Amino acid sequence: MQNKQPALSFWQIWNMCFGFLGIQFGFALQNANVSRIFQSLGASIDDLPLLWLAAPVTGLIVQPIIGYMSDRTWGRFGRRRPYFLIGALLATAALVIMPNSPYLWIAAGMLWILDASINVSMEPFRALVGDMLPDRQRSLGYSMQSWFIGVGAVVASALPWLLANVFDVSNVAEPGQLPDSVKFAFYLGAAAFLGAVLWTVVRTREYSPAELAAFAGHEADRPHEQRHARTPQQYRRSATAWLVVGLAFAALVAAFGWDKQLYVLGFGLAAFGVLQLVAAARQERGQSDGMLYHVVNDLFLMPRVMKQLAVVQFLSWFALFAMWIYTTAAVTEHHYGTTDPASALYNEGANWVGVLFAAYNGFAALAALVIPKLAATLGRRGAHLVGLWCGALGLASIRFIEDPALLVVSMVGVGVAWASILSLPYAMLSQAVPPRKMGIYMGIFNFFIVIPQILAASVLGIFVRVLFDGHSIHALALGGALLFLAGLATLRVDDREDR
């Protein structure tokens, strides 16, 4: 027997999503300042993509693990909330330590810890909306998360600029050091992260497994037999192909002295082959109830809608990663005429990038208020296409605008795209996956966010140096082209709400 899942009130949704305000403080400070931190500690522009690999690699590993674990968690603190809190505590510590890193390798290590911690909190927040809201409210729920992301990022991205220009905190430092404006911004971000997540943990009541099963109806009433996506033999054949291609590519990188970040691609392909060999062995031994097997098996069993959305996500997040890595370098060189991280002009430009990032997140917060109505009018696919094409125009226009003050106009389009990327794909996905696997599928869906980022980190440095003659502004134009293609790919998604 199926019980109809009740709609939640506005304030219940507000409390449930409020923790994303804190998560975005950590995420925005990372995005706006990590390239600056790395360059201040001696990293060259060619090294930036490789150093940024921390974010996608930790997401690739952490999110499916946390999704699998939270699907199987229930106790006095609920199902998803324990992970919110653990991630927030770890991220708070990382935010305090990172701006005080004395060496580049310490800063890079702290980025790994910070991003892993953010992922521990973030993945269950995505699954929580799918758990708590009926399908008719999920666009609103994910848009509410986008709104909090926008508001948090506005403040967090602009914090160094505000501290320097409003509160007269020092914005210059000795070579190899960070100015106090950046350090204090990270301290404030740490407090905001922990406080916001604690609000959601305290103010939100989760449905029990029995209640979720009742909402799922007949699906929950029948036994959940293990479906095997492939036979062990099929896994081994596929694994052999992935291993051969991956190791051969890594050998070519070594033989021809290609850029070292390309090793990530080769070893990543080989690693996927190894995972399939492990899955084959576990299936043969009857050990198919473990986490690793479930992740690999469910990856091959993912719903058709998820496969269609994977293309959209791949193109969108490659573009976003190009923007995050290269906006500081592009604006300081193209609009401020400097590449010296120790110069006052560079720091002025870098701070303006923080303001621009705050601006696009502010526009995203406003767009999040409109997206549910736009989705109701055009359908979720049509609304997402509009958002992505706004972002394409925004990124492409940065190349042609000379006055840095006018780059705020470009950020309008970027903000609309960002709000849409953070809400509508998840709303479309959540109606297509089994409720009992909401966590693991949200984690697997993250593959199509982090894999393009890993690819971007592997090849964008080569593109900028070889194809773009060292001018990183062209990487932003490439991002605009990819957002345009992502909009076209959205039309292929079979969204149930649009039928």
C-alpha cells in the first residue's frame, strides 16, 4: 500500500536547505581564492589545473561512498544529518588552516582535505531533498538550495574585497604570504559553514526508513533482489579494454614527454578497469552486497534519464571548471595587464574577480526565485536550456569586454546558468531513481560533474599553452561554447514532468 508523500511548508524547506548556505561559504572561498593562494606560494599558471585536481578527484571518491553509507544509515540523528555534521567539522578546520599554509604542497594538501569535507556534507544534502519532498516540490527544493548557494557565495566571494575596502584590512603581503584580507575571509567562512549546517541538523526531522518505504508503495513492498548489470565475463572483457587503453596512454605520455597531468587520464582509465575486475571477482564469490560492487553495478544500471543528463552535466561542468581555474589569470592579464602575483595591480584584479564571483552568485540567487515558475511554463528541459545559453553568452562576452567594471554584465548570464545547473538536473534525476537508492545515485551522478573537471585539469593547461599561446582568456570562451552545446543536449532528456 502506498501513502502519498505530504508536501512540506516553505519554512520546513527553508530549514532543510539552510545548511547549503554554509557549504557554499567553503566552496566559494575555495573557488575564488585557491588559484590566488597557489600563485602566491609560487605555482606557475601551467601548474594550476593539476593543483586543482583535488576538487574533482575527492568528489569522485567521496560522494558515492557517502551516498552508499547514508542510504544504509538510521539512528537518533537521522539518515543524512550525521554526514552533514562530520563534513562541516572537518571543513571548518581546513578553512582555518589553509590560508596559513607556508608551502605550496601544504596548501595543495589542505585543498584535498577541504574538498573531501565539503563533499561529505554536500552529497547527503542533495539526497535529502529527494527523500523529503514529493516530485511536485523538488524543483522548488533544489532551487531553494541554489538560492542559499547564491547568497552564501555572494558574501564569501566578496569577503576579501569587503575586508580590504570597507574594513581597511591589509590586502598586500610579502612574497610567499597571503594578505590578511584573505586569511580573515577564511576564518569567517569557517564559522559560517559550521553554524549553517548546525541549523539544518537541529531544525530538520527526517523521515524514517519505514515512512520512506510507505511513500514508495509497491516498490517497497516487494523484496529487493540484486540485479546484476553484467556477467563476470563481461566485466573482465570491459576491464581488459579499459586497462589496455589507460596504460598505453600513460606509456605514450612517458615516451614522448607529454604534460604530466595527462598521466591522470591514463591512470584513471586503468583504475576503472581494475574496479571492474574487482566487481567480477566479488560477483563470482557471491560477495555482491558490498559498497564497491554496488557502486560499479549501479553505475551500469543507471536509468536512461541519468545517462541523458550525464552528457549535459559533462559539458556544463567542464565549462565551469575552466571558469574557476582561469578567471583570475584571465582578468588580471587581459583587463589589468599584469601577471605578477606580488603586484598591487594583480591583487586589485584578483579581488575584483572575487566581486565578480560574488555577482554571479547573487544573480544566481535571484534566478533561483524564478526557475520554478520558468520550469512550470517551459518544462524543466526548456528552462535548463535557457539557463545554459545565458551562461554561454556570459562566458563568451568576457573576451570582448575591455572595461573590467562591465564584466558584471557577463556575470548575469553566468549566474542564471549556475542557478539552473544546481537545481534542474537534480530535479529531473530525482524522479527517475529508486527512493531507496537516492543517496548512491546522487553520488554516482556526481561522476559526471567530476570526470569533466578531471579532464579539464588534464588538458586545459595544454590548451592554454599550445592552442591559446598562453592567454587564458580563451579558456573562458571555450567554456561558453561548451555551455551552448550542453543546452542542445538538454533537449534529449526524457523528463517525465515534460510529458
